[in-house]
Amino acid sequence: MVEVEIDGQKVSVAEGSMVMHAANAAGVYVPHFCYHKKLSIAASCRMCLVEVEKAPKALPACATPVTAGMKVHTHSRKAVEAQKAVMEFLLINHPLDCPICDQGGECQLQDLAVGYGHSMSNYREEKRVVFHKSMGPLISAEEMSRCIHCTRCVRFGQEIGGIMELGMAGRGEHSQILSFLGHSVDSELSGNMIDICPVGALTSKPFRYSARTWELTRRRSVAPHDSLGSNIVVQVKHDRVKRVLPFENESVNECWISDRDRFSYEGLEAADRLQVPMIKQDNEWREASWESALDYVTHALADIAQKHGPESIGMLLSPTSTLEELYLGGALMRGLGSENVDFRLRQTDFSIDATRAGVPWLGHAIDEVDSFDTLLIIGSFLRKDHPLLSARVRHAAKNGTAVHSVHGVAEDWLMPMAGQQVLAPHRWLDHLIEVLVACARQAGQPVPQPYGEVEPSEAAKALAAALAEGEKRAIWLGNAVVQHPQHGAILQVVQAIAQLTGAHFGVIGEASNSVGGYLATALPVVGSSGLDVVQMLAQPRRAYLLHGIEPTLDIADAVSARAALKQADTVIALTAYASPELMELADCLLPIAPFTETGGSFVNCEGRLQSFNGAVRPAGQTRPGWKVLRVLGSLMGIPGFDFESVEQVRQRALAGAVEPVAAEPARPVAPASSNRPGAGLRRSLVRKESLSAAPIPDGRHFGRLLNNQVAPQLPAYRALPWAGVLQRLASVPIYSVDALVRRGTALQKTADARAPVVRLHGETLARLGLEGAAEVRVSQDGHEIVLPLVRDDRLAQDVAWVPAAHVSVTALPAMFGPITLEAVK
């Protein structure tokens, strides 16, 4: 540690720190533009000039290393004059358009100009003009004359985003920030460039000119689109969400959010937003009152339970539902006498459910990623599935973590990779078994019983050797493994590898409540006769309750989902959107609120409970999902549904799991307008949800419940002759993960939202005789679609990468398995 003096205050900082770091540690503000705590030092703006005793001139605080005994003055006459001189130069060419600038009110240049700028400029020449740039549908660069060349956006792309999409061309007054060759900025983290721009050069294109910052009300919330649970600030004007920004939490999302979390709010205003209950009568949809809709649902469910038994009813919930909604969904089904409830919509193998020791999770804290020496990630489209977790891994890789992957495609994760095993999905299990055998031999341990005759490949031996290096190791199972038809077998083998190597192992998780769904028991209880999602679709139920899902887009087997729902006597959908498929398949639509219009909780991949309140009032007659489920339970005569607040539901859901969460005082129920049973409950549903600004619980971990262990029962090594059999590899596109994102207008204009194509390795193209074909007919289990064909040599041999969760591919039944292609002539 080095002791220095900042404005008379002594402070100790690490050797190699800069004066800026010492000033921050002392709580002294030094004006700056180009410096950012998460980015490398550029020292390009010179606004942070300070006086250092014995130095002949002012020095930049961001680029001056501390030395023992150094004395720094940040507000001396010499320092302030230097800072004012720099401000004068910065304003020479800056346009005088503050009244119309979208950054007005939150502009760093504007703020510092008040303290360090002059009232009059000595510059009389014409100001320079920089023409606007086209950077895609998310970032507006219409006023690049405002740019002060701090290069924060350039450094962010290189260091955090991992790809240099912007650069500075020219010199002197001809310098400009440009995208390469005029291309759009396509990084999944690009919106953060808007946040770190200290002037109004880069602004949000969807938000542009829609509100002033001082008109906005700010409410803290949690992003629902992946398992990280990024902390966000929802900014509201006149009960409409206008903008979403990051809320800094170093343990979760640091100070960033993904574009998916930032811009998906546009889906709240989608044209098909459902705001009134609707019932299908005589094959025509009619609007209904809440009382009529609830009567319809309760009578329909009671009638089917009476005639065919409660087991003829099934419920499917979105994993992006709140913890409270997931809990009440399971409680409602069990109250009816059915265990047919599931939230794991894209999972197809449930063979290890009965042998789980606890709730699957990441296996360690998110902020531990930097501490690993070796990290193996299996079956993950990491950049697109988990953009911010990918950024953490990228940072760790740059600092020395050896990152290895096993996947069907050698995706560019924009980081140094220690190794990539590219294998067809049907080879993943066999390869991991070979790695297990190599690990056992390497550790001098007996080879597990089923694999005595297995001879590891050189690639498996190399991966086993890598897992033995370093002191701290981790293995992650990605979304594609959870969706894989051999998910249980892969997890068992990985568990054995982790035990031999001393590695942490865990599941990244797909959605905001991939962990919370287990804690809320929104799945069949082990030992019961309950059916999982695959069984509920293979053995169609008489009635289905759908919560927050669009079946053919959110369920792994879209064909089975459509067929089962069409056979049902009734389908009740609790949804925020009247999508075309729900209008076709459902009989009753109940409008429920998206996450911005309700209170609730998400449990992220590390087991962190994060609760939030509604940011705006529900639109139209929309009601919070937990209230609708609570009222349905009460009207069906199920005991224990007398909740008055979402906090009470949370307490019940987590009873015995963590310390109780303090509940709000119960709010009185509005008096009933009649003596009819349930009238008061219906009236309570109609009340608007409180927008309480109570402190948000954060950081509760479920240590004794989180456990990835399963009973050891290693699968057989098959070494099947798969050569020549074309296999499908499916990803869920980054902007197709859930209903809200699919309606984000700007997101759907990006490169990542382009319609799916079939991708094949060049050698596979040649083997199949598809060279030169522009389109192919894709066939799977008797179902066919036609898609464009693209060569992609990153893929494994005999793999066809065909994305899922898009309207153009819902005719295909499975995300994995054999597939055939035929050229369209």
C-alpha cells in the first residue's frame, strides 16, 4: 500500500494506483470525462488535471501513478485554472443546442460546464460539423458534432463487449467516431455505450425525444429475461414506461445491462396487448367482465374435475413468472387434486427428478467467476443466452482463466479460449464419458464400473488434463444441455467428473426463475402421480391452464403442444398478450400484468432472491397474475388462498427456506357489493395494485436447498454409429426468449432478430449434395418447413443448426434429434 495526501487528507491505496483512484478512496471528486472505473485509462480529455507538489505543471489524475508521500491538490488555483482551460477547449466546437439535446438534464459536460466553463467564449470562428452516423435501430448518432472524443464507447466495445465495432478515425479537428465500414452496432451489450457517453452524441433511438429526464419517475426493478437477474431502473412518465437503465450491483450485473433488458419495454405497448378478459363463444371472441370470466373458469374446471377427475387438468407456467405466481400456480393445482404442473417448458428429459438432492443452481456466487483457474462450459450459446454472464467470463479469460467449451458449434465468444470441443449433440455424452475415464486414470482412481473398456480420445485426455490444472475449477451446464434429450445422463457424468477433479459444477439456468420455480414447487412432487410438461402433452389433458406462455414458441415440442391443446375440452390462458395462437387454441383469456405492472420476486442462478414492486399501474383491466391465481383458488374453495399482499404470498412460498421476509400490513379488502359468495374476492381483484416504494429485499441465499447432486447412476457408453446421420442443434434466439422480448420493436429490427436459417458445415453441405442450394426443405418426424441455407464452418460435422422459438420453425417437433434436408429446386 502507498500513502498519499489528497487535499490535505491522507489515504492509502494499492501500489500502481492512479491519483484518480486515491481521490475516489478519499471521497474527493475530480472532474473528468474519459475516465470510467470499468474501462482502461485513455487520458484523452485532460479534464482531470490536478496539481501535484514539485511537478512543474498540472497532471492528469487518471494517468498519474501515486508515489509514497505524494501531495495532490485537486482544487488549488493551479488545478482549477487548468481544468477551466480544458473546458474552454472542449466547448470550442461543441454545438449550443442544450435546449433540444436529448441528454439535457443528465449531461456530464453540461454539469461540469456550470462549474468550470466561462460565460463567454473567446472562439469566434465557425464551429465544425460532423455528419450523423447510422449505427442501427438501438443507438442514435444523429448529433456527432457533440462528441468530445473521450473514446469511452470505443473502449467499452473492446474491453467489455469484446468486439471493436466503433473506432476513432482522423486526427485533430477531423477526428470522428465511426462504425466500421458503416455497419450497424450489433453487440448484445451495445446500449451501455449510450449510458457511458458523457455528452449527447450517442442516445437511445427508441427513447429519443419521448421525455425529459426531469419528467421521469424512477423505480428499481429486476430484469426477467435471463437467469442473472440484472438490477434495473424503470423510468416512467404518465404511467408509461419510457426507458430502462442499469442499477449498479457489483455482485450481479455490475453497472451494465444487456440490450434485451434495456429495450424490451417497448413490448409493453404492443398492438396485441390484452387489457380485457375475453371468452370464446360460438367460435367468436367476446370481451367479458372479470366476474363473468372468473365464473367461466371456475365452472369449466369444476365440471372437468367432476366428470374426468382432477388429474385431467394440467397447468404450464412460464419460468419468467414471479416466484409468487409460480407458487400459487402449484398450490392451485394441488388444491384441485392434481400434481400436473410444470414450468420447465423447454426441458425434455426428467429422468433424474426422483434422485435430485436439491434445487439445481449455478454452484457458486456470480462474482466468483474471476477467481476460477479453469472453467468448462458445456452446451451453451453463452453470448446470446447470457450476455452479461458472458461479459464476466470474458473478463476472467483476459485475466488468465482458462475457458473451455464443449458444444455443437465453435461460436466466437469474443474471448481467448483455452480449448473448444466441437461435437454433434448426440456425441456430447460419449465425449464426457471419455473425459471421465481420462480424469479417473489421471487421478490414479479406479475407472467407474461401466467404462472399463472405454478408451479416451486425445481430445478427451486434453480436457481432463486441463481440468486438473489450477486450484479452483468450475463446470457449467448451459441451456442446450438442459434442453438435451440426454440431460440427466450428462449431468450424472459431469457430477462424477467434478468429484474427481474437485470442481464446482452447476446449471446456468434459462430464465429469471429457473431456480425459483423449484423453490416454489411449480413442478410435480417426487413420488406423486403428477405429469411433467412432456407427459402432459404426450397424454393430452382435458383442460389446460397456461400462465404467461405462447405454447408453440415457449415449449420445446411445438407440434405436441399445439396438438394437445387442440384436443383439450378447454384451455384457459392467463396472458399479457392476445397472440394469434392463443386466440386459436384458448377458450378464455385473462389479462395478467407483465413484470413492470406487478410486484414479485425472481431467484437468480446463484440463488439470490430479488424482489421488486410494480413500476406502473396495470394497463386497462389487466391484473397481477398472483391476484388472479389467488382469487381463482378462493373461488374454487381451496383453503389457504386468503392472501392480502404479494409479500404474504412470498412468505408462504419460502416458509422454512429462508428467514421470513417482512410483510406489509394487510390492506383491507373493499366491501363486497353483494352477498354472493366470492363477491368480495372479485372486488379485491379489481383494486389497483399498490406501487409501494418499500426497500427491496436482496441477497438472500438458499444454501441448504441449493444442491446439484443426484444419485450416482452412470449411463452406459454407447459409442453408437452416428456417422452420416444429420442431427439438429437448436438455439433460442436472443430476442425470442419470451413474449415481451418478441414484441420489442427496436430489438426485432436488429441483426440478431433475423429470421432463422439452416446452417451447415461446408463438408456436410458437400456430403449431402446441397452445395449451391439457396433453400432447403427441412424434415423432422414427418413435419416439413422450407428455410434458407447458409454455410457455417464453425459447426460440427453432421449438424444442422436450426433455431427454435420463431414462428417460421414451429412446425418442427423437437429441438434435438435426427433431421433431413432436401434442396428446394
